[in-house]
Amino acid sequence: MLFVGNRELVVPGKLLADGDYFAGEGTFIEDGKVFSSVVGLTEIREKNVSVISLQGRYIPRRGDRVIGIVTDTHPYGWTLDLNSPYTGNLMASELAGRKVDVFREDISKLLKTGDAVLAEVKEVDERWRVQLSVGERGLGKIREGRLVEISPAKVPRVIGRKGSMLKILQETTGCRLEVGLNGRILIRGKDPAKVNEVVEAILLIEREAHLSGLTDRIKARLEGKK
């Protein structure tokens, strides 16, 4: 038996389901009952019950796309802030796409402190050392666009179910978005006014992530500004 509806705001300890249900992310089972372990929105898919957290810091996982900010240089590359308790490491050879002799080349010409990088988490070891990759097309140093930072826990709402919210943000404004799972979002657009509209919409999504009907409200807001 289900005790909550889909996309319902719940708190830790809230009874979600009893009986033949599976406990997904953000939940736990006790005496055959599924409870929420976080503050968040319920997500029910057939017999699987999960809670999308609305709180917490970003924890890197292999395959995540993130936006990092260069904070330091080391002999073989750079250290990047990931808006997380853990920093990322990017090798100079990874960024250059070739072997780099760091003792002969000035790698500060490739990246310097304060630069932003769109990257993928390549590996996270047992000591939480995070290795980054920029090998895929479109990844690397960010040269244009506007960055906005929100709580990483609210990123799923910016993306929306099956990308629905992200699609609205892009199609109604003509802007292109790169969403880092660490809470940083890059917005590229030719019209500064449209870029500002996207920023305002993203901040609204962050504030009202716990409310229902948000996708429709964002769509109406953006279409009303056309």
C-alpha cells in the first residue's frame, strides 16, 4: 500500500509504502515498510519508491558531468573546485589531448586559476580522489556563456522528468544549457535578455523545487515573455 503520491514533499521518517515495494534512493526499509531518509520529493515508478533529496552537497560519481573551477596548479595539471567536499584533478595531457612535458611547457597557458571547465568524472578512488576527463566532444575549458550555481540537490528539478524542464528552458528561449550535476549550469545564448530569463527561471526552480506544477508555471512564465 502506498501512503504518498508522486512528487509529494516528505521528510525523514515519513512512511511511504508498506508491502510489496522496493526501497530506492533516499529511502530505507524497516519491518517491511519503506520510509524516507531525506527531505525531498517522492518518485514512484511501478513498485519502486524513491525520494529525490532537496538538501545536501554534491558527491562525485563516475560518469557525472560537472563544471569545475580551477583553484590551483600542480606539476602535472590542475586542482578544480567541484562545489563538493571533494576536489577534482585534471591532467594537462588530458586537456591538451597529447603528451605534455610539464617541465618544458607553461601549462598556465592552457588553464589558469579561476577558469571554468566542463568535464566528466572519470574515476573516484577509495580515498575520494576524483579524476576528471575532457576527452569527449564539447568538454574542456569554458570560453563563453554565463554560469549560475544552485544547490546540487535541486539539479534534478532543472532537468525534469525525461528532460522536460530542460527542454522548456532551451526551446522557449533559444539558449543552450550545460547542466553540471554539481549544481553549476552554463547558459549560452546570443540574446543577453534571454540568458537573464533563463537565470531567473533556474533560480525560481531552486526556490520552488518542492512545489507541484512547477514545469507548467515555468513554461507559462517564459512563453509570456516571448
